[in-house]
Amino acid sequence: MKATIIDVAKEAGVSFKTVSRVMNGETSVRPATKEKVLAAAQKLNFTVNSAARRLRSKQPHVVTLILHNVSRSYAQDAQIGAMAGAQELGLSLVIEDAPDKDALARMAADDTLLGLILIPPFSHDPVVLEELDAAGIRYMRVGSEMDSPGSITVGMDDRKASREITDYLIGLGHELIAYICGPEAHEVSLLRRLGYEDSMRASGLTISAQMIRAGDFSYASGVKAAEVLLNQDVQPTAIVCANDEMAAGCLAAAYRNNIRVPEKLSVAGFDDSPVARVIYPSLTTIHQATRDMAKRAVILLHKNSLDDAAPGDVERMAHELIIRESTGPVPQ
């Protein structure tokens, strides 16, 4: 099996971004670190010949991933997926934070830039998309369902997935089901909340403002929202969170309040991030293929650059309800 850039990073004891910088010939890497990376690459027979050929030519070969997401696990999965796609095609991957106007001007003038990969919140930010279109910069979007004539989107049906996980809790007998939202700036936050509401309405259950709390996809916001929910007069028997990190915070709040999960409270997350599998109790959640989405976005970006494939389409990837230890029947 051919070694990947992640294998090289593990062998050298460095991050895969450091390996990327070495392979791309960046001068900011210390000589000793560079030697370790090159030695690990040689040991594993890792090659980037196709990338090297592109680097020596004037052909566009750089893919820039715009990374500005509060969820660390989501951001990491997007990086790994984009890196895998770039490696497969012999492209170079660059990671950048929120681009300002100077950065956009620099990108527009860069003959080596193949295009951008946008993840939430920029993948559905109309101002950012308009600026990219005006600058003539090619881009692909991950995790958005908003119409944009300038790009192809790779994502999943967040609303349907959120309805499925809420349906599952209702099937366990829960009626007092609370919801912790993600940040308003994220399109997926709205879609996931709508899915929760779709399920509640379809089952004839009340959607109470008291049972819906704001979060921002961070662990701390999950703790804060759950503390409010678990200390009000009418307490939920189940809580759906818009991502796993907030669900992990919800578990912490339950522990602080001596509420056993799932005996007295069921908790469900979203994303199937690493924390969902290692925390106790492990989280019932929705698995979304973030790495595959980011990799596919890079492949589509490359394809679009070769044949100007028609933009404006949405590619949806499958999701899966993963049932683990954090959910159970409604307490009697």
C-alpha cells in the first residue's frame, strides 16, 4: 500500500502540515526538521514526483483550503481530506485563514493557484462568494446547500439527518427533547435545527422555546446551554446537539448535576468526530464523511480546471445514524 503524507508525518513525529511545507519546498522549516521528514519519506518510499513536475512548470498546481471553523475535529478532517485529494492528484495544498481583500488580490494574480476549497462558514457566506466571483477565483464549497452559480458544492442532507436522530429519540419514548443549536452564521446550524423541528412536528410534540438553547459548536457552549436546560423547572429527558463537541459539554454538565446518562438523560450529537467515540458514555451521533467531502471537492476543483465542468451543482454524500451508549429509553 502506497505511503501517504500522514504516514510520513507519523514516522517523522511532526504534523502533516510540516510535511506539506517540506514537500512544497518552503524555506520556513528548520533544517533538522526537514531532514527528519525527508528521511521518513525515504524510509516509507513516499514520492511526490507528479507534484514536483507541476512545481517546475507554470501550470496551476496550488489548492488553497480556507480554514476558519470553530470545531477543531471538523477542521482537522477537512485538512486531512483535502491533503489526500491534493496528494492523489499531485497538487500542493496551502492552508489559509479568513482571506481579506489584499489576500484575494494576491490570489487572483497568482498563476499557480488552481482554486480554493471553502468550508463553513465561508462556503455559504454570500459576501465572500461575491468577492471570489468578482475576482475571478475558482472555488468549490463543502458543507453548504445554498445556491451559488459559481461553484459545485459537496455536502450532505443535514436537515434530513437531524430529523432522523430526533426520530430515533422519539422512538425511544422521549417527548421532552431539547435542542442545542450551532452558531447562527453557519447554514448547517439552521438546517439541523429545522430537522429537529420537522421531527417534533411530525410526531405531534410541542416545540418549546424553553427547550432550545444557543451554542457555538464549542465544548464550553455545550456545557453552558446544558446547565440551563438541566436546572429549569421543566427538564428534558433527551438533548440533541448540533455537533459532538457541544454534546460532550452536555455530558459534562449532566455529570456535574448528578444526572446519569442514559438512565436519566439521553444525549445525541452530530458529525461522528473522534470525541464521540472516546468519551464516556460514547455518543449516539450522525456520521458525516467530512474527509471524503473535502477530498472530493479537491478532485472536482481539478476537474473543473481541466474541462470547465458546469458549476452550480450539489453532490450529496450519504450520512449514517450511529447508535452508541449515550441514548436509551425514556426514564420511567
